[in-house]
Amino acid sequence: MSSWRRRAPVVVLALGLVTVAAGLGHALVSGPSLPHIGTVPPAHAGLSPAPAQQALEPVSLSEVPQRMRLSAMGVDAPVQPVLPGPDRQLSVPESPDVVGWWSAGAAPGSRTGTVVLAGHVDTRSAGPGALFRVAELQPGDPLEVTSAHGATRYRIAAVRSYPKASLPADLFDRTGNPRLALITCGGPFDDSTRQYEDNIVAYAVPA
């Protein structure tokens, strides 16, 4: 059976020190309006995580995600697999209308691990992207990921903001509780670096 080959995460990802590429257009949110709602679902129920290098089951081509839907936001976006680039940062699709799936991690519907979806919040040329309103998601909002195999449904559990260099290490956990993390940029926009200062993360759990 054909399968999608996945590589183990690099050290930067394992430590959570990854920055999702920033948009170059509009400031999304800033200051005290940065989100902090809901309860973040834990990666592991116990005190000690499972070994980070535990092997993942191969993902069949029919399970590779193709689209992501946020019905509360009117979003229906294509999804494509991504991996860290040469700079060891998580690559995202160039178009802000396309969401990247970290193919070295869990696949939607997996019984273990965090499914990581990430994308630009906006770009100078294209304007707001599919993830532009992630900071507005509320606990209970539905999220659906579809593949040739079918649809996997989640519900939003929490939304958080983190400085770019301080994403939680367990965002890229591959062995713990099944959940999903949707990552984009947010916070103040730094004109000198042409980047947003923060990442916005929406956590979801199987519905």
C-alpha cells in the first residue's frame, strides 16, 4: 500500500523553537487583545511524555489531508504537506489561502499525537489569508479536516498567543493525546523585521 513518508522532527521543532513565517501586510491583533481563552488540552495525561522518537505508523496517501474547514469563519482552505526548511523553521505554503500540514507529525484522525496545521495570516500581495481570524475562534467552534479517506472532526478547546521563540515544546508531540494545533502569526507587526511578534495557536480536540 502506498504511504506518505514522514521524517523525524529536527531539534528546533522538538524544542518548540520554531517560528511560522510572518505575513507582510496587516496587523492582526495587538496588546491586551491577544487571545487567552479556553483550557489547553494536555499533550500527555501523565507527568512524563513518551519518548520523542517513538515511531509513527505510516500514513496512507488516502489519509493525507486535503482541505480544512472552519465553518464559524466561513473558511474552506486547501491543505498541503510541509516539513522544516534548511533554516530548521517550519515551512508554510507561500499562499496565505493554503494551510500547511506538518507531515512529520500526526495525521488527522490519528489515535496519538498532535496534528499541526500552520499558515500565513496574510501577505502584502494577497492580503488576509485563510487563518486571518484564528484569534477570534471560540471554544466549541467546529474544525474539520478532509482527506480522500473522509472527514475528521474536531472542536476548538482553547486559543493562546505566544512569543515567536516561545512556542510550547509539546506542540510538536507525536506520541501523546490526540489533538490538533492550528498555528499562524499575530500580535504587533514589526516594520523593521517585517514580521509579527507572536504566534497564535488554536488547540482542538476530536469531536
